[in-house]
Amino acid sequence: GTARPAAGAPLPGDASAADQPVEAAPPAAPAAVWHTLGFCRHGDRVLMLRRARPPFAGLWNGVGGKLEPGESPEVGMLREVAEETPLSPGELAPLRRLGRVTWSQLDGSQPATGGMHVFLVATQARLHPWEGRRPGSEGELAWLSLRDVCDPANPRIVRNIARFLPAMLRRPGLGFHCEYRGEELRSVRRGLGAGPGDPEAPGPPGSGA
């Protein structure tokens, strides 16, 4: 009736098995963090945000931010528009998804985990864009010309916008991957879902990428 160890089980005091080092599990991969970036357009003008805080403080960018847990990109985009601009839901047309952008740091400090969904947020014809700048929750807001926003020589605009927005407006569904050193843009690669080590990722069918 005495319980006996199973065959092959280490016996009490048997250091040969009990004291063997346990191999540490590999570190978990960082969770993907996805953002939205929207360009609210009215004719040939785009509502842009001059951000007060990093990254890219002092430069004009679209509106957007991190997706909340369980939030779809469309819902997250509409939430960010409501939080960062004075535009009301009745002044907006249905969203149009343009593509996605991923990024990484060349020194490896920030691997490509997630990215941002890019949207065209068209406005209703009855909207009357204001002139000049207005304060917002994240910085200053102003309606800029689409030409200025897409000008690669414009130093006031976040630099990668001119590399992806014109192409996405022509062919929605494209993806771009940006490599940075700090906040300095070093390269942009095109292709649906392109990422590190995938410089020749193809675009969607018919894109010609």
C-alpha cells in the first residue's frame, strides 16, 4: 500500500534531475500597435494638425492616433476626428481607406510592429472651411492646400506624407514602409504590407507596383 515513485521519476535528493537548469522561455514579441491617420479633405484643401508634442512637434500632419482595444480602424478614425477637430459627424462623407504605412528604426530600437491605417475623410459640400489657424486638443488646426501637403520640398509637413499620400490618392490600397533614424526619414519602400527585408513586396492587383 506504500506509494512508489513512477518509473524514471527523480527520487528525493536526486540532484541529477531536480537541479537541472530550466531553459528560459524566449521573450515575447512586442504586441502590434496600430494607429489611424486621416486627411480631412474639402475640395483642394486638407485639414491638417500642427502637433504640439512629439513625435514631429511643430510639423503639420493628418489627424489620428492609437486604436483602442477591440476598435476597428474606421471607428477609431471617426473617434480621432471628433476628439481632435471641430468637425461634426454630419459634416463628414463616408470614410475611404487609402492604405497603410509601417515604420521601424534603423538601429533596431523600434522593430516594425503595427503601423497606421490611412484614411481619406471627405467632407460634405455644405462645409465652409475656416481661414487661418484654430487651436485644437493636440495643437493648431488649419486648412492647407492639397498641393502644399503633397509637396516633398515643403519643410513644414511631416516628410513621409509626400511619399505616400499622392500615390494612395491615385491607387487606394497601397502600403509603404518607412525607415527612420530618430525622427529623420531615411528611406521609404512601396508595396502592399511592405516591411523590413521586403523591399519588393508587390502592390495590389492592377496597381502596377
